[in-house]
Amino acid sequence: MQTLQNDLLLKTLYQQATPRYPIWLMRQAGRFLVEYRKVREEVGSFKGLLENPEKAAEVTLQPVDILDVDAAIIFSDILVVPESMNCPYLMEEKKGPLFPNPVRDWDSLKNLYLPDVYQSNLRYTLEAIAITKHKLQGRVPLIGFCGAPWTIFAYCTEGSGSKTFSHAKRLLYLNPEFAHEFLELITQATILYLKGQIEKGVDVIQIFDTWAGILSKEDFDSWSLPYIAKICDAITEVPIIVFAKGANFSLENLNQLKCNAISLDWNIPIDIAKKQISKTTQGNLDPCLLYAPQNILIQKVNHLLEIIPENHIVNLGHGLYPDAPRENVIKLIQYVKSFFKK
Ligand code: CP3
């Protein structure tokens, strides 16, 4: 295995001392960069880019070259997993994902299957990982990722994004057996996919449970957490970061997972979260803070860095918004990189 020149992220995940905090940003490989938009336009569509491993590797490397972050995250999407299971989606411009055939009953579930990760659409991302690892030459670690089973279930049953996800949630009450069976199938497909990512060289895995927060604590603990736990138990090769957005009601349970870090949204003060988490933490900065004047941005980041103990990865509480001011993003990264621990 190639040694990493910048091992700040890995060391922080293993709770080893580092001279400064690592920083990377969720959705750093995305529309916020004009350089990304240019490649995306050349290729013509989001899915075209996803299925072009050379170009996917190129946009994965952009934030490392341009922003000088401490990690790369592979350019792909969480929705490639249901697609590989025979539940395809379209990415509608300005509207987001659309599943023409939502899976809401046993008959539709019967049409789904576990993917062959090297033959299905997943192969594009696996190839992009191999190319990216080669091009990175060990400069920084590469993060692979997946959606949490609950979040994937929510998209596949709802058929699109939603404010309420009432189709998805209704199934939990009306057809719990179906829901558990579908969640289990997604979990097994996800584990196969993550094993493929690890084989191609990802150094870290992040699990995104974007829609954790639409569940009550009780429902999160029964419908989301157990399936995240199965993934964490199955993936022993690389460290795992779990991001369950809006699930601050279950931090103590998240802390019991076999994972290395918990990524936090901005709805909980870091000192309160830290009382419930013994693992490394990540995130917690409001993405909208990037619209603030630079002195306020620095003041807030300084406050975070002054009060957190050792083990923290600087990041936002969710993805970068496409209109985040570039100069402020660069300022944030440069500031964190110049902040040496006492
Ligand atoms: O830089 C990175 O973080 C790597 C790439 C990445 C993308 N999607 C690229 C993308 C990652 C990690 C994701 C994860 C993802 N995808 C999540 C979990 C994280 C989150 O943001 O909550 C979710 C819920 C999705 C599903 C998804 N993909 C939606 C709802 C949308 C449309 C809304 C939007 O943000 O545009 C996408 C599209 C998408 N995925 C884009 C990118 C760069 C934008 C589409 C484009 O470029 O045309």
C-alpha cells in the first residue's frame, strides 16, 4: 500500500495527535467550482460525468489542486446503488433525482436484486477510484462513500426528493415487513459496493444519512441505526465516518457504532455534542457561514477550534452550497491550515 504524504485525516480518525486540524468539505467536488461546471458542461449531463471514469477522477482532484484540502472525495452519487439493484433514477436539472418506478410494494421489490459490482453501473465509480488513486500519488487520502440504507429507501419509495417523505414513512407503519426486507437488501448491496471501493483503494468511507432527521428518535433507532450498524460491522478494513443529518437526538447511540467518527450538522453546539461522543467528530459549521464577512467567518471558526478537544475534522454541517463565495471557502481552508494546536 502506498504511504500517504498527508495523513492528518487518518491520524485524526484513529485519535492520534496531529499538529493541526484536517479540513475537507462535503460537496467539494461539485457545482460550487466553476472548473467542475466546465467539465460537467463538456460532458453534457450529471450521469454522463458519473459514468466517465477519467472525467470523474478529474473533478475529484480539482478541490485538492485548487483548494488544497486535506482529503479528496470520489465524485459519484449515493443513488448509484439503487440503480445497480434495478431501481434506476434520472437526475432532473434544478429538480433533483427522480425514480420513474418507485418501489412501494412486494411486486416491485421482487424485481430488485444484489448487484455484481464489477459488471453493473457501479463499475464506473470503481474505475474512477482506481484512476484517482493513481493520480493522487498518495498526496491526500481518498474518501469513498455510500448513502445510509434509510436515505436510499426514502428516495426509492418516495420516487423523488420531498419535504415530508410521507410515502416512505407511511410504509414503515403500513408494511413494516416490506420495509425491513427492502432495507436489508439495500444494506447488503451497499456492503458489496463498499468492499469494491476498498479494493480499488479508498482510504476512508463516509456514510451519508441525509434524511435521518425526518424520523423520530424511536423510528431512527429502529429503521436507520441498525442498518448503519450492519454496514459498520461489515467494513473493518478502513475507518468510517457516519453523518446522520438531524439525528442529534441519538448521538449516544451513534457513538456505539463500530465507526471512527460522527459528522455533525450545525444544529447542536459542539461542546454539547462532545459530551455524548467519545469518537472523533467532524463538521458542525453552518454552510451559510460562508456568506458572512470574512472577519465573522474567522471569528466563528476560531471559536470552534479554541473549544474543541483534539479529535476533530473541520467540515461543514452539510454540503457546500453551489453559490458559496469562492474567496470565503479559500479563506476558511487557509485559516484552518494555519491554525496550529497549542
Ligand atoms: O464532493 C462530493 O461530496 C462528492 C460527490 C457527491 C455528490 N453527491 C455529487 C453530486 C456526494 C458525496 C453526493 C452524495 C449525495 N447525493 C447525497 C448525500 C449528501 C447530501 O448532500 O445530503 C444525496 C442526498 C445525494 C442525492 C442527490 N444527488 C441529490 C438530492 C441531488 C440533487 C440536488 C443537488 O444537490 O444538486 C444530487 C445531484 C448531485 N450529486 C450533484 C453533485 C455534484 C449536482 C448535479 C450536477 O452537477 O448536475
